[in-house]
Amino acid sequence: MKNNGKKTNGVRSTGFKRRLVIILTVAAVLTAYLYYGNTAVTVTRYDISSEKIPPDFDGFRIVQISDLHNSGNSVMKKSLISKTANAKPDVILLTGDMVDSYFTDVSAAISMIEKLNEIAPMYYVIGNHEARTGESSNLIRRMRELGIGILWNSYSIIRVGNDEIVIAGINDPRLLNKDGTADDAAIARESLGSLDYDREMYTILLSHRPELLNTYATYGIDLVFAGHAHGGLVRLPFIGGLYAPHQGLLPDYTGGVIYQIADTSMIVSRGVGNSGDTFRINDNPELVVTVLHAGC
Ligand SMILES: [Fe+2]
């Protein structure tokens, strides 16, 4: 009987060890998968053709970076900088939420922006997170020192050779809509209506919010760069993103395609960082590279 008891205990012990090894292996694989999915930067390329794009802008290369959320992850940031340099951009666009209002660490965002600024001229619009934290004023002050174009309900002209295009930016509606009860589209319409650029020129708009595409189309914007949706956080095969702020479940605009309403095209970056305690599943950080093609 004693021998049988030892044998039974031995079998139980082996079974426990096997289950423990399986559990630890599954946990390790899941951890590695989540780490990879939240730090490995993917590059998405889009090509935009238009008769309004002037000849000297044929081949003009645009890198878009969005929603850094003051990520301190050095692996992701190093990869982002090297992939940005490899893309050989003529301009880099930052479409908001460089800082996170839940864990504000402006210095993390500034160090990243300083490195990117050595690669190409940059333009920036604020996101809802900058709009609700007063600490982002340090970020904006530093960007002004670096000569970054801050499109604060304003526009600039980009010139290449003999040709020019407009690059405009509007503030995130959150800046005025502090409690979220006002009409974001109405705020965006007011911002767009205040811009007095030549509407005949090819116009790029930076705006953090993708869900306002209808509004951008009303103003005849040619190409919009937006962010904010974080790719829908969880990306499901055949379905796309699962959830996005200001769009809710199964959002329409999360990235992966060029959205089109009338003559307005919109590219939505999945962003590179995470807000608060959120994380990504099947939704890697994304660097967007867009190439303009003239006269097609
Ligand atoms: Fe946002």
C-alpha cells in the first residue's frame, strides 16, 4: 500500500509540473505576442494621385506619425526614428496626442520630436489629450523653438521648385468642447471656415479626428491626415478595428485604407502609442508613408 501511495503522489507531481509548464509557456507566448504587437512598428504606404497636385510635387514623400502618447518605450521609438529616416520624407506630419493626459510626461514626447526634427521639416496639430492637459504648453513651446510648424487653426504654404501646395491644420474640438456636450462637427466647421487660403490650390489638412470626414469633404479638402482611433485597439480579421473614441464599437475610420467622400481623401494612422492603460491586439504601431503623384 505504501508503494502504491508513493506511485500515486509521483504521478500527481508529474501532472502538476506538466500543467505548470504549459501555463508558463502560454503566459510567455502571450506576453511576447503583446510586447511585439505594442512595440514593433509597421510601415504602411499609400499613393495619392490628383490632377490638382502640381508637377514639382510629383514623388513628394510624407511621413505621418500620430498618437505617441508620450511613450517611453525605447525599442518602439528607436525603430520609429530609423524607419522614418529610411522613408526619406520631404515632410513629417504629427497628427496629435503626442502626450497622454493620464500619464503626462512631456519630456518623452519632446525627446522623440527633437530626433524626428533632424530628419525633415515637421508640422503638428493638437489632439484631444494635449487639449485637456495644461502641461502640453511645454511641448508646444519646445516645438516652436525647434521651428516646427504648429497649425493652430492656420495654414502654411509648402513650396517645391516653382510649385506650391497648402498645408492646413485645425485644433481638436476638445479645446473648446471641454465637457463633451457641444457639437464637435460645428466646431470643426468654424475652424475650417476661418482658414482663408486659396481653395484652388491642392490642400492637405491635418486634423486629429477621423470621424469628421463629412465635414472635411464639405470644405473640399483634397487630402486629410487623421489619427485618434488607435486602429480600433483590437483588429479582427475581415472586421477591422473593434473600438475607437468618439466612434464607439465597430468604428468606420480606423486605418488601413484611403477613405473617400466626394473629392476628399482621408488617411488615418493607427498611431504608435497607447492611451492610459490600454493596449493593442493585432494592431501594431504604425508609420504611414504617403507619396504624391502629379497630374493623374
Ligand atoms: Fe486622440
